[in-house]
Amino acid sequence: MAKVMSKYFWRGLIIFFSFVIYFLIVVVYGSPLHDFNLWILKQHYPEVTQYHPYDSILIAKKSYLGGPDEHGSQKCNYFVGEVRASWESKQQIEGYYADKYVSVRLPSLYKKVPVGVKFFDESWTMESPLGDWWGEFHEMAEGAPNNIYLVYLGIEGYPFLHDYRCDN
């Protein structure tokens, strides 16, 4: 009897400390599931390269993990993208990416994610995390003879799982 109790005691103690360690990781660093989801989205992003205009040039790569601007939304968003430049017109560039999707399987979600395009000579809503990227790269678009744009994959509205990064 004592041997059985000792066995369950150690199992219970290991489970308890596992939960304590997981809780500390979430409080200090954030939910590892969100990092894993962002990593999966990054792994699927190369599928977008087949849609790029042949003359487009990579300027910068960018990723985002966080919540929308409204505090307390309890949602988490993931975005992965590239800032690119092309000599083609906006309509032609949009045509390359129009109605294109990438199939992404996250641990609790299978989704066809649309490929999005935003141009830097347009204003972006600040409700989206992409609004932060506009400020970073807007100077590149000024005076450039070609179209500078952002092409991205984004998943919005994932449960925030008490991750402070998603609760702006």
C-alpha cells in the first residue's frame, strides 16, 4: 500500500511542478503555442513566392505576433510578410495575388489563409498590426519610381491563452 501511495505521490508531484513551470513560462515569456503557430505560418510563407511578379525585389521580411489595438480583445493575431518593390502597376501586382490562398494547419485550426497585398502610398488602418509596419517602411515608398508593397499571410482572432503579448 505504501509503495502505491509513493508512486502516485511522485507522479502527482511531477505533474504539479510541470504546471507550475508552464505557468511561469506563460507569465514571463508568453504562450509557447503562439510561437509555434507563428513558426508554422513562417514555414508556409514560401508558398507565396510562386505568385510574386517576376521583376519584384525583396526589400525586407517581417513577422508579427500580438493582439489588435483594442485592449482586452482576448484575441491573438499572426502575420508574416515581405516588403517588395516592382515596376508593374498596382492593378497588375494585385492581379498576381488576387484569389490566392495558402493552406495552413495550426494545432487547433486548419485554414486557407488569403494572400494579402497593401501598398505604401495608401493609408492603412491602425486597427491592424500591419499599421505598425506602414510606419517602419513608409519612407522607402517616398520618391521611389516603382511600387513598394507588402505581401503577407495573416491569421486573426486566435484565442489569446493568457499571453500578455496578445493583450495590447
